[in-house]
Amino acid sequence: MNTVDVIAIDGPVASGKGSVSSGVAKKLGFHVLDSGSLYRLTAYSALTQKADLDDEAEITRIAQSLKPVFKDGKIFLNEEDVTDAIRHEEVGLAASRIAVHTAVRSSLFELQRNFAQAPGLVADGRDMGSVVFPEAVLKVFLTASAQSRAERRIKQLKEKGISSNIDDLVRQIKERDERDMNRSAAPLVPADGARILDSSDLTLDETISQVLEWYREIRP
Ligand code: CDP
């Protein structure tokens, strides 16, 4: 059991989970877990090794041997800086394919739980509130319209110097959402007791403030 407060922020592709989580964590001085990065790292390794993404045993072996290093906002895999490489949408798509495997999810479980360190954790993903941190003191399900999510993702990728086509992106986002919501292992659904936050018409700061307000209601 955790003794530290965990705030779980789950939601679909490009709903703003990452930016909201780091904003909330910064205000509270908490650690952050970007659980999607672990699925992306597994997918990236699998793509590099030309592994079959549908081969559960093979992908599980890759997930188990993953030794990512998170340092100063960067992510290293075998000393290679993969921070930007794992953000490509093809890695996101591959991540959603390998994320359907139950054994892959189980092998990333402990790695994720280990992020719950004092003084607290903000964890973002798809199943933070439902599976990985069911004891989270605050569970938020962050949504936004498909249009605003596609626009946000284009902007994000552009900032990283990755060019993308809006039509392709909308298609990929839809494909990923559908797979994430319909898989049998830890599908994307609001966790029991999750508060739904639609950020379509909110700025990033307003969204962060809402999460902080809810947290303060729980920990005045
Ligand atoms: O940032 P974005 O919403 O594009 O995705 P992400 O959070 O980086 O996650 C990439 C993929 O990993 C998702 O589409 C999910 O299929 C999978 N994932 C998951 O299954 N469970 C999590 N807790 C986090 C991500």
C-alpha cells in the first residue's frame, strides 16, 4: 500500500494529460509518472529490434528487460537519448498495439508502482486510477473534443520538430482511442469515483487550477 498521495490523471490521446500532470506536480512539489512513456519505450525497443508487435511473449520479454533512465526531463534507453524519438505518432500507434497484451501490462506494473515516492505522485495514463493506483486520493478523467486534441497534438509535434499531416493524425488518434477503449486488458474508462474534466474550452492553467482545487478539497 502507498503511504503517499497519488493523483491519477487518465484520458484519451492528446487530452493534455502530460502538461496538466506536470503543472499540477510542479505546484505540489510531487513526482510525475508518464506511464505512456513506458508503453512507448517498449514499442520503440520492439520496433528497433523488428519484433512482431502481436507476439505477446516476445514483447513481454522486451518490457521486462526495459531499463529506462529518467533524468532532467529526458529519457534514456541504453544510454541513448530517446526523449523525442518516442514521441513520433508511429511509436504511439505501436504503443497502443503492444498495450493490449496482458502480460506486457503486468510486467510494467511494478515499475509504475515504484514511482509512488514521498512527497507524492501525479500519474498520467489510461489505467492509473482503475488498475495501477486504485487507492489514488484523487482520480481525474481528462477529456477534450477530437478536434482540439488533434490541434494540440499537431502543435506539440511541431514544437519537437516532427512534421505531421492533420488528416493522418486525426485518423491515427481515432484508431488509437478505439483500440485503447475496446481492449479487454485495462481498457480506457473513467475509474470508479473519477471526476470528469472536459478541457476543450479551458486553458492549460485553468485545467491545472481545477485539479488543484479538487485536491485541496481533499487535503485542505
Ligand atoms: O500522449 P498520448 O495520449 O498520445 O499517449 P501516451 O499516454 O503516450 O500513451 C501511448 C499509448 O500507450 C496509448 O495509446 C495506450 O495504448 C498506451 N497506454 C496504456 O495502455 N496505458 C497507460 N497507462 C498509458 C499508455
